[in-house]
Amino acid sequence: MTQITLALSKGRIFEETLPLLAAAGIVPEENPESSRKLIIGTNRPDVRLIIVRASDVPTYVQHGAADLGVAGKDVLMEHGGEGLYQPIDLNIAKCRMMVATPVGFDYEAAVRRGSRLRVATKYVQTARLHFAAKGVHVDLIKLYGSMELAPLVGLSDVIVDLVSTGGTLKANNLVAVEDICAISSRLVVNQAALKLKHGLVQPIIETFRSAVKAD
Ligand code: ATP
Ligand code: MG
């Protein structure tokens, strides 16, 4: 029997993908929040889920270890999207990619063409492109989390991070000073699986497409 594997991350992506799976008649047998299993069966014998780090989803799908996955645009911009077909914006896990600074920092003066800026971020490719387009030289400092701390202790001048309510920025006396882009999650599909498992993959794409909620 042909089987397909869908890569998801725990947390908001899993939760927000559940209704789309339900529309396709797919119900996971376990909840990854409470189960320690990394491979989760579903009510459909031809569909299984794997639970991976959000930033690892494109890698599993690119190499065909998963046929499909759900990944944030933030993660896809860093990965580059090589080998991935991205048929649908699922309009879930929405937030914004932004530049933030300590309150009172003169960002306008700091980003004049030809100036140099220290930028701490998990999203180095995105930050590189953003500041290159403005003609600003950057020293990129790669972090893996809690970016908000960096400017508070002098590691960087600014951060590039995801912002939803702005609550974390506010709690740390930071302010968003520039919007880079809107972020939401996409369905990603392995290009070989799209051909070789078309009969299983295409109906899922079509069902997801019609189940996606507009704003
Ligand atoms: P990890 O926790 O494994 O380091 P992560 O923090 O990127 O990875 P999540 O917090 O689950 O993982 O985020 C998954 C995706 O959800 C992100 O890639 C992004 O697209 C989106 N996202 C992140 N933060 C928010 C937010 N505050 N509101 C809405 N969507 C978000
Ligand atoms: Mg997280």
C-alpha cells in the first residue's frame, strides 16, 4: 500500500493544521503535546504524521523523508525552498517579521545608506536581504531564541524577529520600528512525491485549498 507522510511541528502549526486535516478526513491517533512519539498514525492507514522542529520541516520534505509538510514563511525564507513545491498559503500561524530596537534608539539615523548596524536574529538570510536592499552594512549575529535580550545587553543594536501582539517586545522595553513582511504557513510538497504519489497527494492539496479560511 502506498503511504504518505506529513511533517508538522508541535504547537500552533499542529493545532491550526488539525481542522485542515479533518477536512481531508484525517484524524491523528495521538496528540504530540502529550505523546512522546515522533511518528503518529492517523485513522487513515495510508497517512502518517511525523513531528519535527518547525525549522526542520523543509529539510524532511526536500529529501523526501516526508511527502508533505507545513512550514512558516519565515522558515522557508531561511531554507530557500529548494526542491519544494509550495502550492498553498494556509493562512495559519500568522504574524509579522519585523525589526525591533530598544525604546529611544534612533533607528532612522542608524539605517542611513552606508552605515553599519549590528543585527541579532535567528533569521540571518532574511535580515541580510532586508538590509542589503537598503544599502546598510550589517554585522549579523546568529541566535537560536530569545532575540529580545540581545540589544538589552549590548550584543546588538537591533533584532529581526517575529512579532504577533508585541507583548514580548513591550515587556522588554523594545519597539518594532520596521515591518519586513507578513508571515503565515504554507503547505510544502516534495516534487517527486507530487508525481509518484499523485493519487494520494493531489486530493489533500485540493481539500486544503478549499478549507483554507480567508481573513
Ligand atoms: P522552535 O520552538 O522549535 O525553536 P519555533 O519557535 O520557530 O521553533 P513555533 O514557535 O512553534 O516554533 O513557531 C512555528 C511557526 O509559527 C514559526 O515558524 C512561524 O511561522 C509561526 N509563528 C512563530 N511565532 C508566532 C506568533 N507569535 N504568532 C503566530 N505565528 C507565529
Ligand atoms: Mg517557539
